[in-house]
Amino acid sequence: MELTSNQTHPAFPTLLSGAVHQESEQTRSQAYTTGRKTVGTPFVDKPRMTCRDVEVYYGEKCAINKISIDVGCNEVLAMIGPSGCGKSTFLRCLNRMNDTVPSCRVVGSICLDETDIYHPSVDVVPLRAQVGMVFQKPNPFPKSIYDNVAYGPRIHGLTKNKVELDEIVETSLIKAGLWEEVKDRLLEPGTGLSGGQQQRLCIARAIAVSPEVILMDEPCSALDPIATARVEELIAELRTQFSIVIVTHAMQQAARVSQRTAYFHLGDLIEVGATDKIFTNPKHRLTEDYITGRFG
């Protein structure tokens, strides 16, 4: 199904009206969970990644508090919550991007295909090829379009010759929905593309090294509605080949692109579940308050 910039998930007439339930306020108050323990279904039968009791500290300050969740195979997991809730911090744990922050310390277990990614024997360079990252602002290298996509396969030694490299570049740009737009100007600078094209170039760069998981930190926040719709279509297509974890402030985007949604609040994972259930029948009071706009 083609997505447009103003298309909404079937859940959203209910969500945006604030009428998540029809019961009286008293009945709803009695029905909801109000503690800080995660509710819902954080675990899946066939996970690609497993996270157990993950905590993140900046110095002595705890930013993430004992989070346990799975990332399923071939699914889009959306992480939502107010600014400062810890969702981007947690996302960066999944490929050890927080290693670059001197004061940051991560405890707990995060496994990719049953391998603990924080084990001392794990090399972060191949890990970040397996778990790629697409950032909030498009960040193409100051190189040609071709060299942007070819960079990863070159440094990881994934090709034996120019023919193989050409094939990876073309295939990656096709998967990113960019090939037809750039095939005649591959030697031009990647920085000369539009914002939406640059973000798709960064996605092509990430998938060129055949990752298992793609992390996206608000990938559409700097894009216009048309470019946003194209990236959302691309996410739906890529899900058939990769597991995707996306952080977004746009709840309508989470409803459109994801199969599961996780709600974060003040460093705690409050609720996880099927996206349609989270938006139409949340189990936790804090989740309902956020999606109906009581705070955020």
C-alpha cells in the first residue's frame, strides 16, 4: 500500500480523539497499571536481538533503568516517548555507539544472535556493520554517491573486484529506492542531493554491508512530508530483509511503519506490545496519557 504524508493508521481516529476507552474515568483508573514495571509483551519467540536488565549510566546518573526487550526478526520496532525519556540512549546501546561517550557505562546483557555484543572479545567495527545506524540528520560522506555506498564494502573487504563492488552499489541503491534518481550521476558528490535523497543514500550505505539490524534515530525529523512518506515506504520494504528499530516522536509514523511499539518514560520501559494494541487499548496509565496528549 502506498503511503502518503497525511495517511493515518486505522488506530488513529481513536487515538487522536483521546477516546482510547469508552468506560468511565473511574473504571479506567481501576483497569490500568500505574507502576514502573514493564507491561505488555516485551519478548518474542524468535528474537534477532535480546536485551536483559540493561542499565546506562552517565557518571553516577542512571539514564536507563533495567530494560528488558527483544527485537524480532523481520519486524519494525518503534520506540516512542517524551524527550529525555532514554529511547535514543537505549538505541545507541544496540550497536555500542555509547562507547564514544567517555562517561557512559552500560550494564546488563545485549545479545545479537546469542552473542553478547559487550563481551570484551567483540570487535565494534564488524558489529556496527551487522547493526547499522541511520541518524536523525542525513550525514553523507564528502565523497561521490558511488563512494558513499562503496565505503563499507571496501573497508570490510566484502568484494574481490570492481565488478562485485559495482553490483553491491547498484543493488543497495535499488533497495534504498534511489537508483533511478542517481544512476547517471554516481560520481557527483552525495552532499549535492536533496535532504530526502541524502537520507536514502545513508540507508543505502547502511545496507551495503548486509546488516542484520538497522537502527534509525528519528530518520524523518529533518525531512519534508513527501520525503518522509518515501522513507516510510522504504522502511516497510526493508522489513522483509532486516530487523529495524526506529526512534520517533511522530506517533502517526510509529503506527504506520511498525509492528511493535515500546513506550519509554524517564528511563523506564513502561509498555511494549503490538502497535495497534498500544494505540487503541494500552495497559498502562502513562502510555494512555502520552498517546492521548496529556503530556509529552
